[in-house]
Amino acid sequence: MKNEKELTKTINLSTLMHDIFNAIEGESVILQQLLNGLHGNTLDDIKPILISLSEANSNSIELIEAYRNHQSINKVLETDQSSINEVDILNLLNNLYQEYYPLSRTRNLELLCEFSTNYVHGTIALGNRTQLHRMLSNLIQNAMQYTKVGSIYLRLLNQKDDLIISIEDTGIGIEPEDLPDIFLPFYRSKKNDLHEPSRSGLGLYIAKMIAKSHNLEIRVSSTVGKGTEFSVVFPYKKGKYGMGDP
Ligand SMILES: Nc1ncnc2c1ncn2[C@@H]1O[C@H](COP(=O)(O)OP(=O)(O)O)[C@@H](O)[C@H]1O
Ligand SMILES: [Mg+2]
């Protein structure tokens, strides 16, 4: 029993380090771009970038604080009922676009938003904004890491009454035999081990745990050599989007 507790604690700390590392790594790239004048030279030019850097920093601080408060009960990736609020998913996706488009430029990838002008039940869902941001960040980071050329699409659409976030890339794809295991902690496909040796195999585990704590489904479909699509489904129930039944 003690070993299981120790293991959960290690996984929690590793997931925290994973996300803080990715945040700092991304921020360093963006700071370098700002220094090189890539986003313009006046305060007005760079203000949107500064705002998204500052939001990214606040998110990291919030993650560390959540870890500090919860580490004794091992609940870092869980979402308690009291932290569930109304989250505007369209606004969240727009913020993620602001946050990640500078990185997509560095990698010569196109980051594209495809949003509709009308959603059957609006775009407000129930959830914890920081955790949903963390879940989607991991999906977007993967899409950028595993795409050498082409585009990443951020989409928000309705499927019947439900609201679907889709993150699709034109990257290397996932081998069918890897698909059942990709959400396991520390799992990395053998092939990718060679490409990106510094990665830890925790991103999808984090995304899955957050989806689980929100009773959301994550779907994946992938074709090797063509690309991958991850979708998160917010079910429409009793006049609201998400969360589903446990
Ligand atoms: N968008 C993607 N395209 C191709 N492969 C992916 C994608 N997202 C995840 N994978 C595969 O799933 C594995 C697990 O992903 P993740 O948990 O984020 O770990 P990591 O990125 O640290 O290896 C990766 O090693 C990779 O093989
Ligand atoms: Mg990853």
C-alpha cells in the first residue's frame, strides 16, 4: 500500500514538473522572439504576447499552489466540485491560440483556428478553467512536437447537441499498436523515443486524468504519416454543456 502511495506521489510531482518545464520552455522561446523584435517594437505591438505570457505564468503558479495544497492527499489531477465554474470554451481556445501561435512560428508550423459563427447552445461549459487549459495545452504541445511540416487545427464544433473541441495535426501519426497505451503514465511509443528523447510520456496521462475528473471523453484517431486528431466531447445535458455522468 505504501508503495502505491509513493508511486502516486511520484507521478503527481512528475506531472507538475512536466507542465512547468513545458511552460518555461515555451516562454523562453517567446521571450527570445520578443528580444529579436519578431512581434514588433512598440509596447502596443507586443502587448497581446505579454498578456498571454503573464497568463501562462499565473497558470504555472496556480498549478504549483494546487500541488502544495493537495500533495498530502494526492489529488493534484482531480477536480473538486467547488472549483467547477462556467467556462467559455471559445474564449479558452482563443487564449490558447494567442499562447501557442508564437511557438508555431518558431517551428514553421501553421496554427489555425476553425470556429463556427453559431453554436446551438452557446459555448459555455462547466469545468475548472485552469485544469481544462492544462489538458488542452498538452494536446496542442503534442500536436506541435509530433508535426514536422504542415498545420495544427484548433476547432470548436457541435455534433448534434454536444460541443466538441478538436485538435488535429498533419504530423507523423501514431502506430495502431501504440494507440491502446498512449494514455498510460510514462508511456512513449518506441519510435518517438528516438525522435524526442527528452520527453517523459506524461502529457496524455495528464490530459486523460483531467478529462476523467470532468467526466469528459477524449477520442483519438490517427493515420501514420498523415496526422492525428484528438477530440474532447462536452456532453449537452439538462440545458448545459459538460460534465457528463461519472
Ligand atoms: N499528436 C500526436 N502525434 C503523434 N504521436 C503522438 C501525438 N500525441 C501523442 N503521441 C504519442 O503518444 C505518446 C504519449 O504522449 P505523451 O503522453 O504526451 O508523452 P510524450 O509526448 O512525453 O512522449 C508519445 O510518445 C507519442 O508517441
Ligand atoms: Mg507530450
